[in-house]
Amino acid sequence: MKKYVFTDSVGYLTTTISRILQQKLQAKFKSTGSNTTPEQWRLLVVISNEGEMNQSQLAELQHKDRAAIKRLLDHLETKNLVIRKSGKDSRSHTISLTQEGRKMVQVFTKASEETVNEALSCFSEEEAKNLNQLLNKLLNNIK
Amino acid sequence: MKKYVFTDSVGYLTTTISRILQQKLQAKFKSTGSNTTPEQWRLLVVISNEGEMNQSQLAELQHKDRAAIKRLLDHLETKNLVIRKSGKDSRSHTISLTQEGRKMVQVFTKASEETVNEALSCFSEEEAKNLNQLLNKLLNNIK
DNA sequence: TAATAAACGTTGATTAGTCAACAAAAGTAG
DNA sequence: CTACTTTTGTTGACTAATCAACGTTTATTA
């Protein structure tokens, strides 16, 4: 019977790791002169990967609420990285990347890859693969 | 040569997992009638585990900046979960838990443990142990 | 068809985190 | 001892997330 130690729990570890990685990524973005944030970039990548969709669908995919997505999109639209289109259902806005948005995804994917590689530098290829599988399994279990 | 896929990176996975776990924990806290948040609770636990220290030290331990810690402590102090004491160095405030603060740690540790156990329900004991080791190793590499 | 329900995006209020700048106190050097 | 530097906590401005409430528009159903 093991004692539960909070600083050793997935909750603590993922939260802390996530925060540090975001800080590193933010610094990397900033050093290129851009003021796009990691969260804004994440949203761009999701749209790029999953294709056009409306704000509610984005919210569900990102596990955030609609208000959070709305405000992120406001920032992205101001920077001309994204546009909202209205179709026949006038409640819904279809979100898609602009030319600049697509470029931003390309440029910052490299920065993101670098950050991840640095983070994983302590692992063998097998360990890294293992970690990835375990995290994916965990995510699927809780989402 | 593997292609880098962002939704498969530690950055994406840890951030998403962390967010979902926080949401679950928040819901659990709220269902007990408390308005203490997961982040506030985390800070309480750190103080409880690591002993009294000042705000700068807390900030460093939590990988947040001093302003963030200051504001969290303001909330905790308002709720009488924490007190700031001044010693000979009048710049520095030593933070310690109140009676209520200690009780809060106990009560919510159980909720936290439940949340973690539910999250890990898809894993064998060995897998869970493995995940923990890998996350700890990763954290040590980046912090 | 008319009334009701659901979906969508939006807004305001609150908690959280970062950054830059600041005053006050303590430490260091000349 | 005085001048400079560092440390500590604080504040304001900003991005981010959540919750509750709201108005429109679409869908359902009685």
C-alpha cells in the first residue's frame, strides 16, 4: 500500500511540466520578434490539422469553453491569422486560416519541435516513445 | 526519420492532460461546497510539505513568478488558510499555514487522490509507475 | 403553426499567470 | 560611511480560462 504523495502525482507533474514548456516556447516565440503566444499557436495548429470548423467544435476539441475560444479567436483575427465566415446557419462561424496564419504555423512548428527535442534530450528513443504512448493512453482515458 | 506531429508531442499532451485534470479536480472541490481552487490547494500543499518559506522561494519552487504567488497568497490569506509573518528582514514575509489551512490540505488531498486514481484506472501498476518515473525524469531535465 | 427547447456566439465577473517597473530594505564595495 | 547593487514584495497592464447569464437563430414537438 503506497502512500499518496501529491508532488509525485500525474496531476502535479503534468501541470508543472506543461507550465515550464509553455514558458520555454513563449521565450522562443518572442525571440523571433513575434507576439503570438503558445496558446494562440496551438489553436492555429488545430485548425490547420483538423480543417475548418466552428467555434463550439474548436472548444470541444481543445477542452476549453466557448468563451475562451471566442477570445483567442478575437486576438488571432486582429492579427489577421484567422477569419470567421458565416454560412447558411447564421449562428455559426466557420473558422479558417489566412495565408499569414498558415505561414505562422510553419514557422513556429520548428520552434515547437526544438523545444520538445530539448525537453526529451534526457531520454532514449525508446523511453521517449514509451512516454508518448503512456500520455496518449492517459489522455484517452480522461477526455 | 519521424515527422513531428504537434498533437503527439509532450507539450500538447501534458498541457491538455493538465487542463482536464484541473477541471475534474475543480468540480470535485466545488461539490464539497468549497470555493478553493486547485492552484490554491497546490500552494497549500507545497507549504505543508516543504515547510515555512518566503514568497520568492515559493515562486521558485512552483515555477511561477513572484506576482503570481503574491496574488494566490492574497486569496489564501483572505480565506484564513495562510498567514504572512515578518521577521528581522522586513522585506521578506514568511508564509505558514493556519489551522484551517492544514485541515484544508487533509480534506482535499483525498479528492486529489481520487481524481488521480480515476485518471490512472486504465493503467497496470507497472505502467503507472513507469509513467511516473518518466515524468519525473522529464521534469528534472527541463526545470 | 405556435410554443418550447437547443445550439451558437457573446459578455461580464472572477481567478490565474506573465512582464515590466517600482519602492523599500538589505547587502556589498570603494 | 557613502554609493551602488541586489533582493523582496508589490502594482498595473495584458493574455488566458472558467462560469453564469443573455440574445439570436435554428430545431423540435404539441
